[in-house]
Amino acid sequence: MPYKTWATNDVPSAADINAITADAVTADVATSQTTTSLGYTDLSTVGPTAAIAMVNGQQAEVTITARLYGSAGLVGPVASFSTSGAAAVAATDANGVENDGTTGMTCTRSTWVSATSTATLTAVMKYKVTNAGTGTFLERRISIKKF
């Protein structure tokens, strides 16, 4: 369901234009932190977390970026995100970024989320490793851009 359905000869208001062209909400955590968890978890510094007001049916693009690496090959550190409020999305590998190497690599992924209610959409990054070892995560960012 679209955020707004336009009809012939409709004229967008200033509020419509502002909503369409609004800047993304972005949050960062630069600190290097680690986990050995095989399930999605928070790091010592939770997040980053971003939140934006949504209406039922509206879509948003959630973009995550992180520099990540493992303590050994195939440790597979993964950064993903979960959402609450306007839509409930669990952290999954399908919405995450992974690096199977021991050299830091900056990875980015964008995912579309549809609001199932009129509320604030809150997105927070989550972390895990896919195999035994330590995953290191730094220069983490999450952005939400509504459409």
C-alpha cells in the first residue's frame, strides 16, 4: 500500500514535498567492539539506533554500514538490524553484511521496510559471528530514509 495515492491534477502541498525530500536519519558508533555470539546480539555500545515517524503503508530504506573482520578465516562476523514500532523486522543474515576474512572490510546493505502501523520506526544494528571466533565491528552506521 503506497504512502500517498496521487490522482490526475493533484497538486502536492509543501508538506508532501518535504516528506518526499526529507533527509535520512543517521546514527553512528565509531568505537571498535567485538562479539563471539552465534546469535544476533548488542555490542558493549548498543546500536547505532535511528528512528523516524512513519504512517501505515509508508516505505523506508534502512541502510547499514560497518567495517568488520574475524579473528580467523571463516569466523564470519555479520552486522544486521532489527526494527520495532511501525514495523517489526528481526535481525537476519539476509538483511546483513558479512566478511569472512581477517582484514577489515567496510560493507553496506540497504533493505526496504514497510510500515504496518502509524508509529515511529526504530532501527538498531545487531551483531553475530557465523562460526566460533571473535568478530570485530567498527565505524558502524545506520540510516533510515522514508519515501
